[in-house]
Amino acid sequence: MAQIKRWVTRLVIGALLILAFVSLGQKLLWAQRIWNSAALSQDQATLWEQRLARLKRDLAGKGAVIGYVSEIDVGMPNSLIDTNTEFTLTQYVLAPIIIQRGVTAQWVIGNFGGVGFKPEFGSQLGVSLAEDYGYGIVLLRRNAP
Amino acid sequence: MSTLLSLLVLLPALLSGIFLVDLAWRDTSGAGRVCKFFLGCGLGLGASTCLGYFSLLAFGARRLASFWLDLAALAVLLILWLRAWRRGEVQPLLISFSFNRRILLPLLALGLSAAAALLIFLSFTMLNPNGDFDAWTMWNLRARFLFRAGADWQTAFSDQMHWMFHADYPLLLPLLTLKAWSALGLDTPRAPILIAALFLFCSVGLLTAYLARVGWLRAALAGMLLLAAPRYLDLAAFQVADVPLSFFILAGILLGVESGRAHTHRSNLLALAGLAFGLAAWTKNDGILSLLAAALVGAGLLLRQLLDKTRNLRRSAESPLYAHAGQVDAAGQTISRAAAALLGGAPPFFTLLVFKLFLAPPGDMLAGQTLAGAVQKLGDFSRYALITRALLENLWQLGEYPLPIVPCLLVFAWSAGRRKLAAGETNSLAWAGLTLAVTLLGYGAVYLLTPHPLDWHLQYSADRLLLQLYPAALCLLFVVFLEKETL
């Protein structure tokens, strides 16, 4: 009986070793599949850094807290990427400025993706356009002091 | 180049940890030394951030003070180590193996697995040098705030920040990154990448080398299983805190288990275990639960032991004096070991306390909570069902292996059979198993009370919480269920 159990143990250990190799092999193939040297420096954070480079320069001296509005604030269709990912990337790129959702700050970043900034958004939010950086990214100034 | 420079900046912290562990744990076997090397690297990195935090408070974020403090700590530990060496208590940290086929084959398989894991890590990292969502939302973001804000570094903890950025999270990882950036004068993504790689390979190295003290085949198998968990590799490459936290939980559990098996320096091992759990709490809020679990279970077992000893004392009141004295001595030893564990955990715990009391804004878990809401959630049984189902589902898919790993490991445990445990070991293994179980229960309680939508919270964190405990659970399983002779 002890002999049989020893063989079962060896078999199970062998199976676990195979599982480990197969798992690593699959993951290696995945890594090879996603690998694309043309995609270097094309990750979300780096691209967002490039997209906000001019805005970042313009924000110098405009306060420690800057507002942020996007599609969701003007009732436009939006996705998790619009509401969460791009907001957090904006904070990551612009740190140490604090990016706060809403229009309570004097200066507000607008991120309206494909549709871009429309004048009716300004009247809806109580802001006016200060600068358009393309890609739907704009700098807005709050109308009321 | 900046990777190498980052490594150089972290070198004093790494070496301090290695010397500290070598002074405390006197294992001179080949595998024991490898184990102490990986343990020392991780603990050294973690402990250096406690000094780093107070240097931040005293000198600000962009100074080299943290680096100089690391050098000073290294100098002190080196002097202590040299004195111990002259007394013949420690030996130079050279590792010698007698290579044979039984060692070489498992090592080769492990080496191949490690090389594959490194390739996977690098391929993701080169395409995503800033890590994943949680890295740019919390850990690397906090380091950026501290580095870029200069004199206004406290902005990093402003309560004006959106809750998603978790400004209340502990600072071990951001301070390690800041240490490298401050010394380099540049916020390069290479530093957090290096730190992520160090914790990944320290976790695997620690698990493997600890088990190798009993047998290389089981050690290599455990190491390979951890390296082959696709989700664990992902988390390392994402530059998030779950892998470092899993390292500290593994270290704490392993040191606690070892304290039950060792014949000498048991208090030293428990002090290191306390340090590891303290650093787990200083890594991430989830780690606070593992620290509390370790302390509560430890206190419970200690109380039981003391009660047993008191009962024995009463019984032996009429016996000869030596039996009475022996009981008192044993009770004293138990208390002094518990004190050693508390002493070891005190520096990171004190650092965390200062941070939470004086700097961190209220966390989203507490800020969004009312007593009435909490009571209502506690009485909502559908939440219990949802949490249990989600945890079981995630346990089934643990690590995202091609096959569910938990049933495979259960079959392995059944076939290997539980080995015969020594008396001291039973207590320490019970403590280790209960600590992991209570931590898991604690995670369940947090889900129960979460102010966020429960399904959303479970979806984005349950698998990571289980993986934080996975290396320690794997270690326990191999310690309990596989005897050297069965192979």
C-alpha cells in the first residue's frame, strides 16, 4: 500500500510539473503574441503624457487644484475608459497638480474624446473655452469667480 | 543605465537586510543561506522605507537623506556582523553546494522557469513601462507626487484628491521608488520596474530556498508553480503592491513556522516574523488585516499555552521543586518570545501609525460608512452569499493556471499524506494556518462592509487578495504534506 501511495505521489508531482511547464509555455506564447517592437512607448500612460504635454506647460502657475469634466458631465454617452481610465491618467501625468472632478476650480480640463468641445457644453457647465489642444482635450475657465 | 543606478541606490537597503537576517537566523546550510539572502533582500527593502518615512518628515522628499540613512544602517549592521563573526557566531555569506544529479535537475527546471518568467515580465513591462491601472492610480502616482511637489510633498495626501487615488494607502512602495528617484534626480519608470522584479524573484526565491532545506525537488516544484501562475506574473508586471505584500506574508508565515522547528534563536525568528507582518501592514491596507490576524491568533495560542502551563503548575505544586521551576521557566520563555515578535513588528507598525494618525486622509472604506448602513449590510444575507460565491469562484481560478490549481494541490496533499509533526511544530503550523484563515475571513468582512457596489469591488480585487496569501499557503502545504523520504 505504501509503495502504491509513493507511486501516486510521484505521478501527482509529475502532473504538477507538467502543469507548471504548460502554464509557463502558454504565457510565453502570449508574451510573444503581444510583443510588438513598434508598440514600444505606445502604452496608455506614455501616449497620454504626449497628448497632455502642451496642457501641462500651460497649467504652470494656474493653481494646485484643477477641475476636470468629461462626457459624463454633459450627459454624453461614455464608457469606463472615459470616466475612470482617462481621468486617472490625467492625474498621473499632471501630478503634483490635484485634478478634481467638476468645475469648482477656476481652471478646468475638459476631455470630450471624439465629439470635441461644443459651445453648449460651456453654457451647461458655466465655463468658457481657453485653449483647445486637439483630441477633445481643452482648457476651460470657470465663468463665475 | 537607470536600472543599474536604481539597483545601486537600493543596494545599502538590500545589504542591511541580508546582514540583519544573518545575525538573527543562524542557519549555515547552503539552502538556508540562499533562503536568508532572499529574505534579507525583501526585509531590507521594506525596513529601509520606515527610515525613509521619517527622513521624509524631517528633510522633505527630494533630499538624499533616505539614502544616507540606509548607508548608516548598513554601517551599524556591518559592525555588528563583524563582531559576531570575530566571536565565531556567524560565517561569511559564501554559499557552497555539493552538486549532484538530484539537485541539478530540479535547479535546471527552476532556472528555465525563472528565465521564462523574466521574459514574460520584461515583455509586458517594456510595452507598459508605467505598469497597469493601480500603479498609475496609486503607487507610482504617490511617488510622482512626493518627487515632483518638492517642498509641497504633503499635497500627495490632500483630502481634495479623488478617493480612487487612495491617498490613505501605506507608503512602502512609493517610498522605495522615491528613494531611487531622489538619488537619480529623475522620475524614471525603471525604478518601480526594478522594485517589482526584485519582489517577484525574492518571493519565488524565498519559497524555493526555504523548502530546499528539506528537499530540492519539492522546493523546485513549489517555486515553479508560483512562477507559472500567470496572474501572479501579471500582478508583478503591473507594478502593484500585491506581490510585495505576498512576499511579506510569506516571510512572516515562514519565519513563524521556522520558530517552531528551530532549536535555537527562536525569539530572533519571531522578531523577524513580527517585522515581516509589520512591513505587510506598511505595504497595503490589506496587510493590516494579516498583521492583526497574526497577532490575534498568536495571542490566542499564547493564552492557551499559558493556561495549560498554569494548570500544570497547580498540579505540580506538590511535586519536587525542579518541576515547578521548569514550568515557570517555560512560561517565561513563551512570554519573552511573544515580546520578541511584538518588538520586531514595532518599527513598521509605529511608522504606519504615525502615517495614519498625522498624514493620511480618511480612507474611502471608512469615509463612506455610517453605523446604520454597516448594521444593515451585516444583516443582509445576500451579501454573504455573493462574497462566498465570488471567493470560491476565484479560488477555483486561482492564479489563472490552465487547470484549476486548488483541486490539483488537494490531490497532491492527499497522495503525499501528512507527515509526522514534532510537538513545537504543531503549534507554529496551527498558528500559520489559522493566521491565513483569519486574514481571509477579514477580507470577507471588509467586503461585507464595503461602501462601494459589492459586485464591482469583488470583481476588481478578489483574485488579487487570494494571490496575496497564495505563496504562504503553498509553502505551508509543502511543509505539512510532503516528507523528504516519500520521494
